[in-house]
Amino acid sequence: MSKKKLNSTNTINEHYLDDRCTLNKVLKIIGKRWVAEVLLLITHDVSRFSQLKETLTGISDNVLSSVLNELVKSNLITKKIFNEVPLKVEYHITPSGSELTKVMHQLCSWGKQNIPYEIRILPGSMK
């Protein structure tokens, strides 16, 4: 995997915008693929890895694990590991994550009212 050039114009602009606007930092977190879906599912008591994987058709184990780690790192969810065999891990929404999901629902409502929605049929999805 390649690393970002620290002195590239794009990286400098990214840091500049992050320093000036907290919204950019928030959008960087929730704008990543699968993050919003995972966060909203955990809000609705879907808290085990296997439950999330089952509910999110098309997500890989690695991506789900990465998203969960990102949300834990951002203090939007907590991870509780039980000392059992087989290993049991549960994820729970934090107060901060709960606040964010409320705002996400408001953004979704705004989008439904203001952004045209197109139904796209993906190749191979019609059988």
C-alpha cells in the first residue's frame, strides 16, 4: 500500500481544511463506505460482528473489521470483548455516536426532500 506524500498539494489542502472546519473531519469519518450503515445498525441493537456481517450484504470481513475499528477509534462505538470460547465481541453505541446518528437521520430526511432519487439496477442483479 502506498503512503501519502506529506508535502503534496492535496495533503496540504486536506490538513488546511481539517484545521479550519470540523465538518470536514466528521465527513471524513461518516463519508467512508459502509460507515453510516454500520453505525446505524449498531444504534438499533445489532451489535455482534456476525449479525452485522449477515445484515450487510456484500461487505467483506476485512472491511467490516476496519470500519468497526475506525468507529471505536473515533469514540462513536465501544467494543466489549468477553473472555469466552469461542470469543464473543459486542459493539455498542456511545452517547457521541448516538448524537451523530440523530444528525445523520436529519441529513437523510433533508436528502429525501431535496435530492432526486434514482433507482439503479446493477448488472447481474436481475435474475
